[in-house]
Amino acid sequence: MPQIHLDEETVERLDSLRVEDEDYDEIVTELINIYEAQEMTLFHGGDEI
């Protein structure tokens, strides 16, 4: 798995999203899933005319 470096502000924002002892991998995976779901909704939203 690649390593990434986050600035302090980003870490604080991720910390604010943590639920109980959720780790960063779980948070990032959830954010990616939300992004992908929104992207699919926007992509398919214009198909119905």
C-alpha cells in the first residue's frame, strides 16, 4: 500500500469524522465510496430525458 503524507489540517478534518476508534483506512474507504456513489448518480442523472 502506498504511503501518503497529510498536513495537520487534513488530519484534524479526518479526526473530526472518526466514529469511536475508526481507523483512517475505514474513513478514507467510506469517503471514496460516497464520492463514487455521487459520481454515478450525477453521471446517470442526465440519462433520463
